[in-house]
Amino acid sequence: ILALPGEGVTPPQSASFELLLCFVVVATLFAGIWSRFFRRGPLEYLLNSATKLANRVR
């Protein structure tokens, strides 16, 4: 929330149900789109890449 444009170092005064709902909707849309194009989640993808590199070191 602090990363929103125009917000200072304090939480916004407009922290409300609408703002929460907006974040939930965006996160749900992102997850739905991601799962359509990728088999793994973003963190799973990074961990898998790291373990593949570590496997080659042996």
C-alpha cells in the first residue's frame, strides 16, 4: 500500500474495504493469468532454476 503513487511514509488514510477489495481482485487476476501460461508459481520457478544449477555443480 505504501508503494501506491502519492503515498508518503505513513499508511494511507483511505485504507478501506474498497482498497482491500482492489488488492484481492488484482492478486486473483494475476494468479489466474499466471496459471494459464505457467505450470509452476513464480517462487517455485525460481527455486527449480536454483536447484538445477546446484545439481550441475556436483
